[in-house]
Amino acid sequence: MNSSSFIDGDYRIGRMGSPRHSRRPSITGRFTAEELALAARNRGMPLEALRHDVTPPGLHYLLVHFDIPEADESTWTLSVGGLVSKPRSLSLGELRALPERTLRVTMECAGNGRGQLSPRYPSVPWLEEGVSTADWTGVPLRELLDLRADATEVVFHGADRGIDAGVEHHFARSLSAAQALESEVLVAYAMNGAPLPPQHGAPLRLIVPRWYGMASVKWLRAIEARDQPFDGVQQARSYHFRRVPGEKGEPCTLMRVNSLMAPPGIPDFYTRRRFVDAGPVEIVGRAWSGAAPVERVEFGRDGEWHRAAVAPERHAHGWTLWRFAWQAAPGEHVLACRATDAAGNMQPLEPPWDLSGFGNNGVQRIQVTVRA
């Protein structure tokens, strides 16, 4: 690997795709200045943090679409209106006085892995670090909703505002009335036992377990019940799986089955290539799925697959710990992992093609040099 191979788009350690055509001009070769600027603002979780059951807030992956809005907790209110029996506005103090719930939730960006496709969609060039797990504390959303019989959809409006796809708007997403009333959906005000950090939506954000992260609207200001589908940019136009230009596509919802391992050994600073001493090496990783519990994880070495030990599930919406005892023999090796959930969904060996780079759950691959 030469010193320019990463920025030239030839970085082959990980999930790679095949050249296709995009509805927006696709990119091959070098990452653009715009992509690098987005990457500087939106950072991934270091893969060695997979050793943590709960990702420390400073290591949790981050995606901010526009700017982090100014937020004064003393004056912040959350309005609940539209097709509800009793429209109201709640202060943070009023929300914190309500019965709270804490859930451990794994969250993954829908575009995680986009930067490994070629050609790729011009956006945040995630490799595979756009996933993390945190303990979120807040009020179950259904405690705030008194929906009228004609309410079919609930819209969540954030305070962040900007321009995307040529349209100026506040970031907003919606759920069906039935989805919004599920007991696990939270209006959260704390992360890992502390107040939300500004970059993670302080003072309020939505948490929608098992869904890709775009559903968990940050800087939540308003909740609106309605009887018509929400046609906002981030709901109706963005976050859809599409294989060819012009198709309507399918909305991104539940996270696809996925897994990662913490890279073993030590890295080369620039290339991140791994170096391991021969002998027993414990491989540690995490697996998750929005559709069903993780049932099996396999560890791959040079194309041979072996069953890994999967820890019992402790949190219904958090990732699952897995381990494998690898006897590392001297030489060059490619390590991989793949998960299967209880619904029979298995990670593909290569990423499924998507115009926007969404839903890349192809297997992780790590090149390792084992030293005698």
C-alpha cells in the first residue's frame, strides 16, 4: 500500500463495493474537500472502543447535519400539538418530573460504510465506525402523547436548520402513530447517566431503538400529530434505499444485521495495518440487528469461518458481545466477522449496492501481519 492509497480511494481493508451509477454525480478516486470537511465535523467511534459495553460519550459516533443550535435549558420547551386531545408545552423541569426510563441502545448511522463503495455517494465518507452504544434516560414518548383517533403519524421537529437537497428546513422525521406509541421510544435528556452533551442533542432528543440513527431526532423542540404522511426532506426524499436513479425506493428503518471486531495487536500510525505476535490472540467484537436478536457470529481467517462464542443477551436494544480464541500463525492474514440474527438475516460477504451508500453491512475485513 503506497502513501497515497487512502485518499486515492484504493483503501481495500474493509467492505468494498462494485462501480455503479448514482442519482447524484458519484465520486471515484480522491475524497473531495467537502467530504473531508464533513468527516472532520462528524467523527466515528474508534474501533478499539468496541471493548466497552457502553461507549463513552466522547467516543460515541457523531453526525450533525447542519450546526449545533444554541440551547438555553432554562427557557427550552417541548411543544406537543396537532391531533392530540390536549396540546401542551413542557419545560425541562416538567419533563424530568415525569417517570423516567433508561435503555441501552445501539445506534448506527444509515450511511455507515458509505466511504468504502466505489463509486461512492458524496456525503459523510463513513468507513465502518459510525456505530456506538449508550445508556439513554428520558420519558417514554407515549406518556406525552394523547393522540386523537384520526392521528396516523407523529412528526418530530429539531431546532437545527440548514439546506439539504436545495431545500432550507429544520431537521425533522416522523413515525407512524403505532411506532410512536411503542414503549421503548424515549424523549431523552441524559446519556450514560449525565446530561446530554450539546453535540448529542442537548437538552432533548428522541431515541428510537433498533432504527438507524436518523430517526433519533436531536435538539427536539416540537412533536406534531397529523393525519397525513409527512413530506419533509429528511423523511420523504432522504434516507431511502435505492438501487437505480429515479426509483422511489424503500425507507431506511431497522438496522440491518451487522458486526465488527476490535482490531487486534498494534497499528501502523498511517496505514492502520495491524501487527500481532504469534500465539493465542483473543478477538473481541460486537454484533447487532434491528430486526431480531443476534443468534450467531462467525470469525473468518483467510476465508475459513469458525463459530465464535456469543455472550447471552443482556439488553434487548444493545449490541451483543462475541469472542474468538485465535491461534495466530506467522504470516499475512485477513480477518473477518459476520453475524446472523434470529430472523435468519446474515451479513453478506460484500455490501449490497445502494445509490446513497445506505445500509452497508458487508463483512469487516482486517489485514494482519503476524510476527514470529
